[in-house]
Amino acid sequence: MRWKLLRRRLSISAPRMIVRSYLPWPLRWAVIALMLGFSAALALWAFEFGKTLSGLQRGNPDELHRLRSELLELREQRDKAQSIANTAESLLRAERVAQERLAEQMKALEAENLALKGDLGFFERLLPASGQQPLSVRSLQAELAEPGQMRFQLLVMQNGKTLPEFHGRYEVTLTGTLNGQAWTQTMPGGARSLQVKQYQRVEGVIAFPEHAVVKQVQVRVTDMGGTLRAQQSLKL
């Protein structure tokens, strides 16, 4: 029986044994306190080293003051530059608006200049020639406004500055063909009254049969007694 117990203790199936060193509790607390103190010293060193790297250590307040002053100066310069940029942008926009307005005014002046040139040429054509009659019909124009309607325009002028005001009548006659035959038509309602001090523009519309072909437009101006004073014809 004893041999079996001894063999069991010496064999592999014997129970495990753990060998622990015995350390008194006061010594354990001393070791723990030493480790905590070392950790605290290491943390303090890291904090002071970080302050040194960032330039915030207590031993260099002048450097900190200089950096703050430079920061404030840079901010002021940035604000001034931003203000100048905003002003320049506003001036640029105002200049663009002024250029657009100037371009519009130039276009309007060009159109007005062309209109004045057209009027000048029109009145140059109206200047009376030497030996011309005291009253004349100038610039007779006629066009087909729509089927069966002829639009006309003319200018009656007195060729003199000291002539009295003219009182008379004017009549427009259309000549052409209708259904293959000669055709003539005067203004509906007959001749119309006309008063000319220096010059008088006359315009109107004459209705005629839609199947008629107008080949000529004639204007006759007579005085109150029926005497012919001026006339002009236009072939179409």
C-alpha cells in the first residue's frame, strides 16, 4: 500500500505543485509606490518637454508675446487685403455696368446718326431745282399694303420762302388693267383739300378691286379754281 502511494506521487499523474516566493506586504507597497512615483515623474517630464516644443514654457514669455503680436498683425493685414479686394471687386462691377451703358448709348447714337443721315438725304432730294414751278410734288411712293389696298405717300412743297400759304386740292389716280381691259380709278370721295405753307406730307390708302393690276399711280394738285398746279406719276 505504501509502495503504491509512493509510486503515485513520483509518477506523471502526481498532482501539480506551484512554488511561490513570499514577499512581505510592506515591501510590496514600497515597490508599488516606487513605480507610481516613476510614472508620475515620466508624465511630468513629457508635459514640460511638450511645452518646450510649443514655445509656451514659462522661461520665454517674450517669445510668446512676439508671436501673439505677429499673429495680430497678420490678422490686420488679412482684413485690409480682404477690404481692398472687396473694394476692387465693387469698382470692377461698376466699371462693367458703365461699359455696358456706354455701349448701349453708342448703339443708340449710331441708330440716331443713321436716321439723321437718312433724313438729310431725303431733304436733299427735296431741294428745288432752278427754274422749278412755285409748287411741286416730290418723293411720291406707293406700295401694295395687302390685296386690294394701295398705300401712298408724297410731299408737296412750295419752292420759295416768301410765297403765301397755298390752299387747294390733291387727287390720286390708279391706272392699270382689270380682267384684261384698261382700268382707271380715282380716290374714293374725290379730291381732298390741301394746305401748304412750306411743305406738307400727305399719305393714305386707296382701296381697289383685288383682281385689278395697278401699273401707275398719279398725283394731281389743283388750286381752289381747279387749275392744275403740280403733278407727278409713279410707275409700278
